Amino acid sequence: MRVLIVGGGGREHAIAWKVAKSPKVERIYCAPGNAGIAQVAECVDIGVMEFDRLVEFAKEKKVDLTVVAPDDPLAAGAVDAFEAAGLRAFGPRKNAAILEGSKAFSKDLMKKYGIPTAAYETFDSADKALAYLETADMPIVLKADGLALGKGVLICSTLEEAKDGVRSLMLDKQFGSAGNRIVIEEFMTGREVSVLSFVDGRTIRMMTSAQDHKRAKDGDQGLNTGGMGTFSPSPFYTEEIDAFCREHIYQPTVDAMRAEGREFKGVIFFGLMLTDKGPRVLEYNARFGDPETQVVLPRMRNDLVDVLEACIDGTLDQVELEFEDNAAVCVVLASEGYPEHYEKGYKISGLEKFSDEDGYYVFHAGTKSDQNEDVITNGGRVLGVTALGGSLKEARANAYQAAEWVEFENKYMRGDIGKAIEEA
Ligand code: AMP
Ligand code: GLY
């Protein structure tokens, strides 16, 4: 089989690495890819939003399966474009990717089908939103309706902050048209857990749990980022919580999407808050998480290609997912200054020390090869160092040890990824 992966970050590297393990796969392409992905795939210089070129490429290379990984192309209908050309693609169609693409849609869906989530109101006008805030309890959460690189969520502790937030989202258009409409929702407290799943339209199969660390600095301080590190499984995600979520959240979401005429095929990522009143949905994503994928796929026993195909074919009921009884921790190595200003172009050393046979992985996020074939930094998040271990504690020690193998100028990482585990 020939497989094309659309995307070029750490998540796509983990997907490409896992796809390469499948004995069915003879060739992997990745658009646009990065220097790490180039070790397992042929990278092609086509952007993730260039649907015509992607489809043309897939036809020319006789690609059997395309995996669309990032949110923007999914929300814009990349899978529909491949299907219209008679090609097989993994991921939700545009009418289902709206589960992530519109927070107002997902909140209304949960309300309509009784799926537990924070109480909320939706606003199309800044005046009405501002008036509503006068009567609301603080802290409160503001969310841009549309996609905003994971940054369209503001947690406001005072009325003044909340009003400024509404103005910057709706009037100053901080995230462009994503803020034409906003959701204002109740602030919840608790542990956050990410649970990814495969869905074939009807059947849902849960992957093992994980937890992300979204803030830039230790102790969950600093700005929100794309994710600074993850661990899997989450010790806070107990069997009891899992049973509740299966009954009240997971299958009901899949059934709700089908009932709405928006059959979902692909990955649903459930962002959960474990509150003292039980689990609540914080958000849905319509794709693999980044960097959750970097700790979930190394623990998965199944042939990923079989599972992706079962989702497309609607035969997921015949698949059982299996995960190793171990743990994984991923520490993101970033460029100092991320997510704001940072420099790129520094040579990276130490990458040769990693061997997946020993349970050490280095997934590239923002890297490229220069003229001398050296790997250089090319983004805010540069690498994700993942290590396995018999326990979370062991995996954490291994990941931090491996993070020291890699050197580049301005290297920055959090020191407390998975620290919560030791308190569990
Ligand atoms: P989202 O993009 O919806 O996942 O939001 C980003 C982050 O904001 C989440 O991971 C939470 O940490 C936080 N967040 C979102 N909604 C709420 C809420 N209702 N209460 C508390 N924190 C929230
Ligand atoms: N790690 C969170 C996300 O992928 O959106």
C-alpha cells in the first residue's frame, strides 16, 4: 500500500512512524513533512490547504490511503476533496469536522443530546455579550467559535478582564472571523484528561488516556501553547470514570452526530474535565491530539493501518484496540521564547542516540535539513522526546534523561511534565 500523510508536525511524525510498522505499507509520502518524518516517508513540498495539488499528487502516485491529520484542512473539507476524486481518505468530512470547527455547534449538540458539559450561552453581538457578563459569576470562560490555533479560549477572573476579552475577540478580531461568534461558559475546575478514539460512523473504540500540559512554563504558568508535554495513561482516569464516559459521553456523541446527518468517521478527541460533579466535556477535537499522539501510538499494539481502514469501511466493530500495559511520557523541546518570539535555524545534535527498540523516540515537530544535511530548528516546538517505562514514574525519568541527549541553541523545556503523577 501507498499512504500519504497530510501535515508536518510531531503528531504526523508519530503517525508516519506507526504507519511504517505496518507490513502492508510499501511506501509513505508526507506533505509537507519535516526532517524527522523524512526518515520514514518521502516528504513533498505541498501545503496542507492546497487540496488540488494534494489530490493530484495522490492520483499520480497511486496513493491507496490518505490520512489528513491537522484541524484546518479537515474543517475546510480536505477529506471531501479526496473522496470527490474517488480516493480513500481518513478523517471526518467537512460536515462532521464542525464538531471541532465550531464551538457553538459542539455546545448546542451536547445540550440537545444531554452530554455533560459546562453551562453556556452563545453570542453574535458584542453588546449582548457585554450585557450578559454583568450578571454572570466570575471566573468565566470566553471561547471564539471558530478555529484559532488552540488559542481562542480566555479564562477571565474579573468582570473587567472578561469585558476586555469580549472586545478583543469580537471587536478587535484578535482571531479574525473565528471571533464573530463567541461562547461564554461556566468555569470548571478539576483534572483534565484527553481521551482519543477511532470512529467509523457508528462504532467507537477508545484509545488509552493521556494528559497534556498546555501552558509554556512550569507549574502551569505562562501562555497557552500547542502543548509542552504529555503522559499516558492518566492515573486520574479511573475505571469508574471510564464507564461513566462510555455511557454518557462517547457513544452518545457518535450517535448524536449520526442523528444530525453528520456521520463522523475519523478520530474524536474528547477533552474532559474531571469535576467533583463528574466528567464534563471541555472540548471536542476532530483529529489526533498533538502531543497526545506521541504518547498514545507508541503504546498501541494494533496495526494502525488496519484500524484506519476499518474506520473508512465501517467495520470498526470487528476491531479491538490493544495497548501495552506500560506508560509513556513526552517532553517537548521548544525554542526559548515560544509561543511568542523565538529564533530558528540552529543545528540540532544528539538525535542518533534514540532507538525505538529501546523505548526512546524523538518525534520532530519543527525541524528541517539544511544544505549540509544537518537537522536544524525550524519552529517554536522543535522536538517531542517520548520514552516508555514500566510505570509512569519510570517513563518520566527516562524521558527527562533522553531530553538531555539532544542539544541545540535556545533549547527550552518544562521540567514538570508528568509531575502530577507523583502526587497521584
Ligand atoms: P479548549 O481549547 O476548549 O480545550 O480550551 C483550552 C483550555 O482552556 C482547556 O484545556 C482548559 O484548560 C481551559 N478551559 C476551557 N474551557 C474551560 C472551562 N469551561 N472551565 C475551565 N477551564 C476551561
Ligand atoms: N493537545 C491538544 C490538542 O491537540 O489540541
